[in-house]
Amino acid sequence: MRQPDKLTVGVIFGGQSGEHEVSLVSAQAVMAGLDRKKYRVVPIGITKTGHWLIGTDAMKYLKTGKGSRYKEEAILPEVVKKRRQLPQSTIDVIFPVLHGPYGEDGTIQGLLELAHLPYVGAGVLGSACGMDKVIMKALFQNAKLPGPKYVPLTKSEWSKKRKDIISKIRSQIGFPNFTKPANLGSSVGIMKCRSLNETVRGLNTAFTYDRKALVEEAIDGREVECSVLGNNNPIASVPGEIVPNREFYDYEAKYIDGDSELLLPAPITPTQKKIVRQLAVKAFLAIDCAGLARVDFFIEKGTNRVLVNEINTLPGFTSISMYPKLWSASGLAYPKLLDRLITLALERHRERERIISSYQPSKNWYL
């Protein structure tokens, strides 16, 4: 009996983002975890200047600037005889491992939609909403999800209405607080601010990364995370707790130090676990997510309130990343998790392809 052909998986990594290096580490783990008995893996690197490289040395080149087994290719894939093609490679499904802007904000997803390529993860809308913390939190509020108080603002408003904004921060948020760029992940550009002067510095830093920012109340609480998997009927993993080795779970704690304590499963009450898992699924659905996401929570000390902080639609896949660790703790090993994500991508693509994309009126009214 003839064995079915392997699926060819294009893994896209790098990109024009402050999280370029994180993407490389995540992509290495994904490519190592894909079962080569089931998949052919095509590495697709994007340089910091936006050039696309395809081939076995694409990762090496992005890391060192050296290597010869790669080709620089055009950006836009084409649909050929119902098979999806990038130059030199036939692709069955794309696994984007691009963190931050141009990777998890709907940009690459829109390109893949135009090319009719199946891909892992959220679509254009879910990706964009999950990336923009201001829009994300507005959707969470609309879905009646509990969360920290926040003040959104743009760089233009900050320059023109600074006194009014400072007054709002004092009255609605207070100190300490966190300043955050609206469209960036991995805690890049986030500062904990204990005074007005620090908040001003924090916002100025945030605006070097984005034209939108927010000031959020600092919650004195435990940091809990929950992974979500699925399309129309998503499921949630067991929650895990992070005990940072720093004051908060910043970029260095996530990707460099590697010595923050991860408690799997989280030592919280059965009621809190149930609430976290339910809210994680609700947050996933609130932004029209698909495939995968990690939802971050606070459990406030004193009140024990469970608060939704944010959702990450393309969470890290490094060796110390919480998303795969939470599923492993839930009984789904890393290779099986990758299998499931690819299956979900193909299922969602088939669903999209069944949608009618043209309309023929009964009369040629446009002539």
C-alpha cells in the first residue's frame, strides 16, 4: 500500500520587528519538533530589511550573515493548479513564526490569504486585534471580561493634550503603573512606573516603538497563563503560574535569563482554574482568534479577582516558552501539538475556500 506523500511545511521566521531574534529561536524549536516522517520542512527567512530567503541556510544567514544554501526570492506566492507555490518550492501549509509587527498583526496573514495558502494561527482580523492592545482591551470590555484599568492614547494626543492626559492618569490609574506600546509583544518597550516622571519617560519610550500606547494600572497579583487551541470550538490547557526572577516578566526574564520559576500546573484553587480556562476561551473568541493563543491573567492579591491581561495570538515556541509547556502539562506533547496546529490550519483553509467570493447579478447593470 502506497504511503501518502509528506506535507510540505514552510516555516517563516525573522522579519522586520523588534522580536526578530525571538522569532529565530522559536522557529528553530518548531523546525526541530516537526516529525520528518510526516513533513518536509522548507525554511523561509525574512531579513531585518525585508528580503525573503528560502533554503537550508536561511536561518544561518539571518543569524550570522553567512551561508550559501539559500536563494533570495520574491515575496508573493502564486497559486498554480491548486497547489501553492513559492519559487523553487511547493508548499502545502505555512507555519508563520514571526513575532511582533509584520508577523502577528495581520500583515503576513493578509499576504497568505491573497495567495490562498493555508497557514497556522489566527486570520487577518484576529491577528490585528490581538496585536493592538488598545483594540484588544476594548473587545475584552465589550465581551464583559474583567481586566486592569487603562488609559489609551496616541503620540499626537500626548504631544497636544499632555496636561489632560496626565490628569486622567492621576485620577483613573495612579501609581505605580505600566506604560506599553500598543503594537508590540514579548514585553518590549514596557516600563513599570512609580511616579509621574517615570510615567512620562515610559510613554516617551513606548512612542519610540509605536504611535499608540496605553497606561495600565499595576496589579499586585500572581501571573497566570493559559494556552488555547482550536478554531470554532477551542479548548484551554491547564493554567500555569510564572514567578519572575525580576520585578515583572520582562523580555530578559522571558528569553535570556531562563530562570524565572514556572509552576505547572498553577497552584491555584479548582474554582480559579475553572475561571481562568473559561475566560481564556472567551478572550480567544472575543477577538475572532483561530489556531492558537496564550492568554495572560492576574490573580489579584487580597481580592483573588481573576483579571484578563492580554492575549498573544502567536506565542513563543522556544524551549522555555509557556505555550507548548502548558500543553505538555495537559498531556499534549510538542510534536503532537505541532500536528494539531497544522491540521487546524488546513481545516480552516478548507472552510474559507468554500465561501463564495464572487457574485453574478441577474442583469449586467454595470454595463
